[in-house]
Amino acid sequence: MTGLRELQQAFGESLRSEQAMQLAPWICADGIPGMRRVQIYRNNHATSLTEALRAAYPVVEKLVSEGFFRFAAHRYTRKFPSTEGNLHGFGRDFARFLGQFPPAKDHRYLPDVARLEWARHEVYHAGGHAPMAPQSLAAVDPAAYESLRFTIHPARRLLRSPYPVVRIWEVNQPDWKAGQTVDLSASGDRVLVLRTQGQIEFHRLAPAEYRFLDTLSAGCTLGRAAEAALAREPDFDLNRSLVKHVQNHTLVGFALA
Amino acid sequence: MTARCEQFAVRSIPARAGIGLRSEHYQAVIANRPQVGFFEVHSENYFGSGGVPHRYLETIRADYPLSFHGVGMSLGSVDPLSTAHTRRLKQLVDYYQPDLISEHLSWSSVGGTFFNDLLPLPYTPEALHHVVDRVRQIQDRLQREILVENVSSYLQYTHSTIPEWEFVNEVALQSGCGILLDVNNIFVNATNHNFDAQTYLAGVSPQLVKEIHLAGHTVNEFEDGSILIDTHDQLVCDEVWSLYRGAVSRFGPKPTLIEWDTDLPELTVLLEEANKAQAVLEAAHDRVA
Amino acid sequence: MTNTKTLVSTAVSSLMLLGIAGTTVPANAADMEKCYGVVKAGKNDCQTANSSCAGTSTKDGQKDAWLFVPKGTCEKLVGGNTKAGA
């Protein structure tokens, strides 16, 4: 398969770099030069992946403008090439990339806004899960309650930022009517991203409640999560938090051990 | 997507006009239940485990014939077929039981890097042999017949020795798959590469054509000439409608899809385009009757 | 900690009561939204990455130098020390 393999490798090089000329001898030059034709494919390739990023990160795009976003997307694609025919996972490293992207260094909140948008994207596509049947807890020995570990619904993500990322996200929505000014010195956000009935929501959480869920989602026991939350806030309402997150189907199963 | 057995069943897709199903139109489709012959989705858009896209597709699939159109299989690549990709596609096929499954006669990855674009194959005996083998592998893994679609191209290779129509026809004949004939892509390539579109139609065996695609394209002007780009962002042009009528009289009425991907208009615009195709199909049905 | 043990025991017992009452949304859901700040973050028709089989007719605009500076609504974010080294 030497011919086809060599051709595809040369084509790939030409898409990655405008300097690559290995493909030139393979292309008919009838009227329009071969490398101008290859440029069409470079554009298709860049646009296809940029559009995938734009769909997942509309707020980041609005914050930095379309032109800068395209520039960043282009660099991102070079650093983290697509490795699948399915584009759902493409862009998973964009927040990390933005954090190390010198032209964006004066906008330190950008990676966190990107993280929020990626959480939203993942929750959009995540699978479902039946709610917990709390009656089945009756089979658990009360002495073992502290050792319970909970399963988190697949369409839930937790995220915290020192910046008011939810507010930043909100004011950059197409239907937002009020002013766009955001005070970055306002307190940061702790967010539960969830999907209910096909609708995605951001729930702001109090610090102790966030720590409670975060500890549970790390696979720790209920006792450990309760202690962590109480250490953060001695008045933490464990009863209310546990009931709330079973009711909103964030905690969907349990196991002992 | 929840695992329920035998919820959907493969039906024979009608020789009617259908439209692509895009997320922007989910709610309009559910609310209006438009009269279309079928919906076609890009298979990869449902590769997620569940969530919003599957919620809608399950509802829509219950009421309409469905076609799965793959854009990311990288059929013609020399890289091994992605097991993860074919396995996920198989799960989706088993669950939704689409009436048609298609892939593009192109490649999009090499050395593990995906360009997520439909790149042209050289039309050589080597490439033909390779693609025939790949189609067989896919059909084996899916346990279903697939259709392969001819793509638009913006360059030709110096070492191609087989006319495109012959290549497409041979892939289907030798591998036992069907052909999804994109009439707009034939027009685009005939213009870009200076051949007669009628010769193309005459070179394709009627019994192999199982579906037809129609779409709009864009003319890109360069200082030394123009190239047609398959942009799927506008109405089907008059020349392509005329070529389509020729195709329907040669191949008979076939399920026909209006494709629109970029600058997506209101659902009604797609439905009006589908009605135009439907009129051509009905005229052909009348002639057959 | 005995305190934690008691709290955990009460909370799990409340859950079991919930099972008997059914898992409907409580009447104070609206209050919860107010307290915790629920933001509707995606309608059913929201955009998602679409795998496409279309080409593009737009030309590549990478070479414009002005693109290298973020110039969107980020200018409306004020206050706080976000600058590197600040």
C-alpha cells in the first residue's frame, strides 16, 4: 500500500503546515495551482474544528471576539490535534490550553469560563440514570450509615472558580438584556451543573455544600463527606443537603464498603 | 439512550424526499410533525451516551423512517478502522435500527490524527482494492448493508487512472454495498474537473443506487479561475435540479435528501426544497405507473 | 465524631421518609432556586458540536495581526487582579 499511504501522509503534512510541499507532485495543476487547491482543504480542516470549538465555547468566543477565538482555535488544533471522527470530545483540553496561551494571559478567568462551558457540553451529551430508591436504604444497618458511598448521576459536574464565572456566563447570553459589566472582585462561584428534563442548569452552591458533594463524588463515604462539610461550616445542614441532592437526582445510588 | 430491546425496527425507506435533522430544528420538528419521507442524521452527532440529542431522536425515530449518515469513519484511510468508532456505530444501529446507513467515499485521518474533513482518494486500483476491503469490514462489523457516497473534490491526483464514476461503481459492485449518489457533488466535480455530468450518470449502474443527495454549493473565485465548494449553505441550484431529474429518470425514484449544514434556515425552507424533490419523484412514479 | 454520626443518622432517616412520600419536587423548590441561584444554562435547542460533511468557502484569516488581542466583551469585566504578575 505504499502509494496510498505515502499520499495520505504527504496530504496530512500539507494540512498541518503551509510549508509542506511533498504533496505538490501528486496534484494536477490545471489552471489553478495545486497548492491553492490544497489551501481549500486546509480551510475546511481548520473551519471544521474551529466550528466544533465555537459550538462548545460560545461565551469564551464572545469574551475574546471571533477573530481572536479563531486564532486561538487554530493554535489549539495544532497542539491538541483531533484524534476521532466524532467531534464530541474535541476541545476537552481547551481550558488548560487557554491557561497557558500567552496572548490570553491578561484574562485569567478565561480557563474557568471554558471549564464551565465544557461541563455544560459534557452534561448535554451524558447518559441518564434512574433516581435512587430511598426505600432500599431500609436494608442498611443504621450503624453503617457513615460508610455509605453514593453514585453521582452521569449528567452532573462540579466546578469552582475564584471568579464569578456563572455571572460572566449569564451576561454573555444572546437574550441577556441588562448591562454586561461584571465585577471580577466579586466572590467566586461553586457550581453544580446538571440536566433535568433536557434542560441544563447551573446551581450555585454554598461552600460547605460544595465540599460535601465534591467529597462524595471523589468516592468518599458519607461520614467523611459530612465531616469535610462541617469542617468548612459548623452549621452545615447535612439533612437538607442530602435530601436536596437525592431529590434533584444528583445522588442516584449507594453502596456499602 | 436507554437500552430497551426491539423498540424500533428496520423498515424499507420510501422513495420520497427527506431532510437532514439538525439540533436547531428539534423543537420545530416535534411541534409541527412535518410531512417528510424520512429524516437523516449524522451518526457521529449521536455518539454521546445519552442526553438531549437522544431524547429527541428517540421521539422522532418512533414516527419517521431514519437514515444514518456517517461523516467520520475515514473509510479510505490507510490507518486501521477505529474499533471504538465502529463499535459505537453498531450500538446505535442496533438500537435505532436505521433504514439506511451510509458513509463517504473519502478519507479523513492518517497516523491517528483526524482532519474531520472529507479528503479525496486517488482513483487507482490500489485505492479501489483498499476501499472494497474496508467496506466489507464495516458491513461485517455492522451486519448491515451500507451505502457509499461520492464526494465533492477540489483537486485531482496525477496518478489517478480510473474515472470517478467507474471507481464508485466498482466499489459497490465488488464489496456488495449500495451507492448514495450525491447529484450536487457530481455537478461540483464535473465543473471543477471538466467532465460531462451525463457521462457520470451513465457510468453508474441503476440497481446500485439506493439514495440521492441534493445540496447547495458556493462558487469561490480565484485570480486564475473559480472552484465550486460543496458548502451545504443554500438552495439547490437550477442546474443541479435539472441533473437530478436526469438521475431520477435513469435510476428511478429513490429516497432523496435535502442537505443543509451551514447557515441553517428555518425548517420551512428545507421542507419547501423537499417538496420540490418530492414533485420530481412523484412525476417519475406516475411515469412508472 | 459522635456529632457527625448523629447528623448522618438523621439525614439518612429523612431520606427513607422521602421514599415513602415519593420523589416529587418539594413545594419549596422556588425558594431553593432563589437561595442557591439556579441559572437555566441551556435550552433544548442549544448548539452543539456538529460533525459536518460540508466544505467552507470562507478564506483563512489567520494572518491579521489585530486578531492576536482579545477584543470582545472581556472589556466589560472590571475590578479584581486578573493581570499576570499583578
